[in-house]
Amino acid sequence: MKEKIRHDEYVKRLLEKRKQEVIKMDEINERNLSMGEGLTSPTSNLSTEETRILMEYMEQQNLFNITSKNSKLKKSLTLKKFFKMKRNQQVEVYSTCNGSFLYTTGKVAGVGRDHVMLTDLKKRYWIPYEVIQSANIPYGIPNYSNTHQHFIYDNNYREKLLYQFGETVTKREPLYQLFNEDTLYTSLNRWIGSLVEIHYGDEKVGIGKIIYVSKEKLQLSLFKSETEIALSEVYMIETLRFFQAIRKLGQIYWRS
């Protein structure tokens, strides 16, 4: 039978044990106190490097558990995880367009809910997950383990993030991509007025400026003519310069 003690006796014993406890300062808090930054609570009883490895392992296991239970989410969740790990790094994407394969390389500029956005020195590409067959790192490109995007900011910038978070993030494309998962609709909505080439439907190609985007469709305008395209039919979107658009139109004209 357990000994019953009063509350005041329990508190007394606890304080006695507290006096005998050896307090050991960890390196992180010791450094923080010396810098005047205050104490920080550890995320676990493990060392920081063990905690980091454990968190990555748990994320991977959670992903595998979810995708094994729901095969419909497997492709999009796996691609999203891969592209987030390679943010701002070079990747190669194999996608399908009307039965033929498209090969695209570029740096991961944005990872959305249903698409990835790649960039190179000249163009920007939007590729829906559902048409991607494979994604990888190009041969000869180092496989970096760093999964986070870093920013250099001063105290003024920190205050803006604290007190004007929404306004600050929406004005900076890298920050917006970091904190939000765009849909294809919301991403294209910020690029209205851009000259693009769109592969869609049954071997169709649309060229023009984006003048309108909704959740179901977008509209292109070129030389006073307008083209309406359903977003569900899009295979790939890439930005064009004016002379590139003229050359593309010439190629389409001569083929016809």
C-alpha cells in the first residue's frame, strides 16, 4: 500500500530534492545567455543532430504511411516532398504531352499543391503533377542535403515579418513560395500579362498574353484574338519573349 502524504509534506520533499539536484547548463543555453538572448526549450531529450535526423525520419515514415493507405495521393505527395527537398536546386522532369514525352530542366522556384514551377536563365515553366512521369537530379549535379531556403535579413526586415507578415510575404515571390502552396490558378493569377506558350488538349498549342485566370480556365490574347483554355487540359506552360513568340507562331504557320 502506497504511503499517503499531505500536500505540504509533498512540497517540502520536492523542494529538498530540488536543492540536491545537480543543474547542468547545456551549450546552447549557455551561449544564448552570454549573448543576452535568453533561454530556449529543447525539442527533445536527444542531441540537436539526433533530433534533426529523427524528425526527417518521422516525416518520411508519415509520408509512406499516408501514401500506402491512399494511392490517389501518392503521386502528388511524393512529388511535392521531392521538389520541396530540392527547392532552388536543379532538377529534371519527364512529363507526358499527348502520348509523347517532354524533358524539362530548371531550378525549383515554387512547389504548389498541384504543380511545380521551374526556372532557368530564360524561361519559367509550370508543370502539373498529374502529367509528370519522373523527376530526378541531372547527372553530375551534386545532391545537396539542405532542405531549407535561407534569407539574409536585418532587424527592420524581421519587424516587417512580425508585424506586417501578410503584406511582406505577398510582395516577395521567394517568400510567398516558401510559406504558401499555390494551386496552378493562384500561381498564374500573379503572372497576368505575361507572354506564354501553353501545351494543352489534343496536341494543341496556345500562344499569347495571359489576360484572365479562374479556377477552371484561363484566357490568352494575341493580336486582338483571344483563346480560352481549361486548366484541366494543360500539360505545360512556359514563358516566352516577344521574338520567341513570333518564331513559334511562324513554325506553327508553316506546319499548317
